[in-house]
Amino acid sequence: MSGDQIKLMGNWRKILNSRDRISGRNRDLEYSWDAYDKGLQDYSIFFEKVCPDKKAGLKLFVENTLSDRRGQAVGVDVGGPGLMLFQGFDPNFFYKTIGAILLKRYEYSEILDEKHTIIEADCLKARGLRRLKNSLGGDGKVDILFERMLGGIKNYPASPEYLWSLLNNLYKLLRTGGMMFAQSPDLRGKEDKQNIQNWLDNLQNNSCGSLELKHASMPSMVHNVPKEDVYEIIYLRKLEGAPDDLPR
């Protein structure tokens, strides 16, 4: 094994150990987060800069783009209950929706919406992803996926390796034609920020028509950090001929 490979493995161990510690801390803090179970309008404002059809807005863009999946569409909210989010769409659009949260709060112990399921699963970890896939059933694929963890994701590693792993795991859940809107961890280091933005630009420019991608930098929501700290919001759609894994 080369020195570079050993160094990369060491970096991954640090990233994964840090992620696991943060996951446990976020689980304890989840009850205190105020931006919780927000509706479609809140998500529309958050992802406005990367919505491909700003005039139509997020709701109509999703419903029009995925019109061939109407009545069969599967939606997932990673890191949120998704109840208010998916209730904002046409009631006949989805076949099934899932909210995957770190801690299943008591108010979600009984959900009357027969199309919506809330599961306790940290989808940034392999075990949580497996639980989500089991809950999806069928072919285990998703038509529209949201990942907007706000208070939770800001503490995760801001490295290109981690962001690739996060997006790639979610990307592999998408059906051909499916899409996701995602938020990156805060990008604090100038080098990491530039590397991540370059990687996203390369994906956008070199996908040969098999991916649709838009991304935009947004000011960090964390208090008392340098004003140049940002996070990325990302729109990604998987088209015919797309690779099984996102290119690094």
C-alpha cells in the first residue's frame, strides 16, 4: 500500500470517527432544533437559487418534471419528518413518502397519513441507509429526495471526501429521472471550499448530459464565524445513462 493510500485511509478514519461522535450529539440535540418539520414553502425559499424553474417554483417544478410518475412517485426527507413538506404537494402526486429522522419524537408516534412513514434512521451512516432502503420496499428507489438538516449538518466534516460520500449515497437511491435537493456541511477552510466548488463545477460541466446539476454558495447560518464561511445548496437530477456512482 502506498504512502498516499495510507494517508487517505487515515483521513477517512478521522472523518468517520468525527461523524459518529457528531451523530450522537445531534441525536441528543434534536428536540431543541426550532427549524423542524417545516412546510414546502420553507424548503422552496431555502433552495430557490438552485431550482431550475424559479418562475414555477419548487412545487410545480417537481410535479411537472416528474409528471410521468404522478400517483407512483416516492419522496424522502433525509434528516426531517417530512410530514409538512410532502403535504404541500398535490395529494395525488405521491404513492409513498418517508421522513428519516435521528430521533423519533413522541408527537410522531402515530401518523394518520397512510402514505407517509416516519422512521428513526441516521441516513448519513450505512445502518441508517439500510433501514431507509428497507422502508422504501419495491425497487428501493426514490423520485424526489430532500436533505436539509440545517442545525444538524453544520457540525459534520467539511471535506471533499465526506461531501462526495454523502451525495453519492443519496444519489444511488435515485431512480433514473429522479432528483434531489441537498445542503452541504459548512465549508470553513478556503482550500476545502475551493476543492468542493471545483468538484461540483466539474460534475456540472462534464456529465455529458447524464446529470443535471446546479449549486450555489450561501452564507453560513452559524453565529460568530468568519463571513467567508459558506455552505452549498445543490440540485442534482439523474438522467438516462448516468453513472452508478458520482465521479470524484
